[in-house]
Amino acid sequence: MKQQAIHFVGLDVHQSTVVASVRNESGKVVMKATVPTEEKAIVALVRNASWPRVHVAFEEGTQAQWLHDVLTDQVERVVVCNVRGKGPLANKDDRIDADGISEKLRMGGLKPVFTAHRRF
């Protein structure tokens, strides 16, 4: 049986919206989307029926714990990372940020900054 392909989702999370970039295993961007920062919309995005295996990454921030808890049971892997430290001349663009996170996730270039624990 052939192993199912992994899709790599990079999220750039903000108070009102989440910008997503999705790559397949070969690195091709297969989807870009902007959804509201709401549980239902984010879960619908990552539970796309044609993606049985999904890895998701996003930067640490004020909503990281909440988003980690929302996604943990929805996807195969969740990575909360810190990709800050860009040069002062770097162009700030949410789509570029999401693309960069998805590519680093695919290439194994992200290290988790913490392991979140569920609160009961």
C-alpha cells in the first residue's frame, strides 16, 4: 500500500484573519486562502477531504495556545515556531510569511518553541 501524501500548511495568524499556504510533498503550492480567525473556518481549511495527512505550522503569539488546542485533534502534526529575525529590509507580507512557513515545515527547517499541553 502506498503511503498517503502529506500536505504542509503554513499559517500567518492575526486577530481577525488567518492567511494559509498549502504545499504538497514536492513543494508545489496547491492552495492559498484567507479565512476568519474562527475555529470552524480554520478546521474546515485543514480538514480538506483530499488531504488525509496534514502538518500545520504557525508562529508563536497571543493566539498560539488556542490555535494549537483547536488543531491538535484535527491534523497529524502541529508545530508552533519562531521564524522572526528577518533582516530589516525584509518585505512584510502575510502571504509571503505563510509561504515561507509552509516551505520550512516541508523541508524540516522549523523547530517547535514549546509543547503545549491541553487544559482540562
